[in-house]
Amino acid sequence: MKLPHMAKTTHIAPDETCSPDLIAEVQRVLESGGLVLLPTETVYGIAARADMPAALEALAAAKGRDSAQAFTWHVGDLECLEELGASSKIISRLVHRYWPGPLTLVLPDTNKRMSGINSEGRVGVRFTSHKGTASILSAMPFPVAMTSANMHGEEPACSPDDLDANIEGALSLKVADGPARIGESSTVLRTGRAVGEDAWQFELLREGLHNLEALRAAAGQRIVFVCTGNTCRSPLAEGLAKAALGKEIGCDHDSLPNFGFHISSAGIYAHGGGPISHHSYEQLKKRGVELGDHRATTATERLLARADRIYCLSRSHLDGVLGLLPRESSEKAALLDQEGADVPDPIGGSSSDYRRCADHISGLISSRLSEWI
């Protein structure tokens, strides 16, 4: 009687890097087109060499799924973002907050780096917080694709004991550390703008430990513009910033909260809830921007504390803001003009004065866009 295939099993600790001998063994198996079982903090995965079509076909066959369905690139460091050409401030904030961890980002493969597992110009990327597996992945001289260790449509394996017989038979090596810590598949978020897409994407494809609102809060920014009375300069800055961000993302400014952006304005000496000045309103209207029922808002300690970035229109406004912020939060406040100059106050001036002010602020905002997106 023929004995069933039994892959070699090596046990590791989740909080320790793997030995050079084990890393070399995994590399030899993957280089030969073999499949390796690896643990993550969520579930167990099957790894294959991502730039070897035969290995990817074997991975699909082991799962019993269509080979055209893309796999996820699993990484052990952050070099993947540069390789894909997917760097941006939005993605960087998500990575800073959630990686390493149970978040898969479906990102634009702008550099066409991952053609073997690329789908419609995008590739899923996951940086596991399992230290042992991350040490293996970061040491590989080629990209590694992984998928959950289960037959297509079945529940993911949370332990080597949960493996289906077909999966077990397809493996050349098993690396194990006992039951997965989380036991639930990662959150999957599609974001960024791929080649050929008109707008940025921010779509939750699978909710795991992280919900959409939390992801938006991590990705976007709460930005506040501050002037004196919140009727002339700071409302102009608010409206122009919304328009510039919306154009960059590819959405109308009312949809900016869908990407985690909340833009507002306030005044150090604002009072009475007065409306935006007529000339400021007209300048925004000429640029296709509507602020709605704007009312002057005071720059309170509570309002400023919630902001991620605060841009002041003059040095006196910055001094006032810094007087309201705790010292450890002072770095989030700055003059809008990166050269350190004030934006002149057009109050009491002509329509031409307000036009020049709006043009000036628009240019300053353009220079700040790279900080936000």
C-alpha cells in the first residue's frame, strides 16, 4: 500500500526570527517550485514563489481554484511600496498605523513589478506581524505569494491540524507554531489610483479586525485653517483646499470624508457666527467651490486638539494657536506659507484684492498637497 505524502514539519516561535538554516531550507523549496505552509497571526497560509508561473499554478491547484484568481504578495519589510511605485501619504499613514498586522492593501502596481499576481493593475500586499514568518519573507531573493491554507470556499486553517488532506498532500514543507493567535482572515482594503483609473479608490473588500471608519480615520487628515475672524482668509483656504484635494483624488469635495479628509476653518477672534465675507464667497464661487452655510467658528482648544494639521495665515495666528495647544502637539501647527510669510488680510479691500488673496492662497495650498495625499 502506498503511504500518503507527509511534508517535513519544522516548529518555530512566533516572536522570534527564524534560523538561517530554516530560511535557507524554505528558499530551496520555493526556488524549486514547491509549496510551504507558513503561520501568520491571522491564519495559516500556503506560500509559493510569486514570479514562477508553475509554482502559482500548483498553488491554485492545491486550493482547487481558478489559476486566474490573484494571490497576495506577502512581505517582511516595507520595500514593497517602492517596488510597486505605490507610495503616497495616504498609503504611508495606513502602513504606519496597521503594518505589520492583519491588513491587506490592494495597491496599484504602477511599476508592473508583480505581473504574475497582478489583477487589473493592482496587487494585494500583506506585511504579517508574525516575526518568524516575516523574517523568512524578508530574506527571500524573490517575491512570495501566499493564500490561506484551505480548499477554495472552505474555512481558513487556524492550525496545522486543520489542514485538508489535499492541501497536506501538496505541501513540500510545513513551518508551524501551533494555533494562529487571531484565527480570522485579514481586513482587505483597496486604495490608491491604478494606471487607467480616473479616481482614487478606497473600498473595503473584506472586514476583519478593522472597520471602514477606522481605516478612513487613519488614512485621511483633519485639517484646519486659521485666520483672525474666520470670514475672509481661512474660509478661502478651506474652500480652495477642498477643491484641490477633490481634484487630486478625483471626487467632489463633499466626498472627501469617504477618504478620511475633513477640512474646516476657524478664527482666533471669531465670534457671533458671522457668514463668509461677500468677496471671499464670490472668489470661491468663481472657482466652482461652495462652502454651504459657513459660520465663523472660534479656534478653541478642543477644536484644535482634534486636528492633524493646522495651517495659519499669519504669524499672529500661529502664535495664538500655539498658545492653545499643548507643547507636545505644537508641531502640527504651521504657517500656510512654507517660506514663513504672512498672507495679507484683504478685509476692507476691493474684489481685486480678494482675487489676489485667493490666487495667493491657492498657490500655497498646491505646495502643501504632497503633505496630504
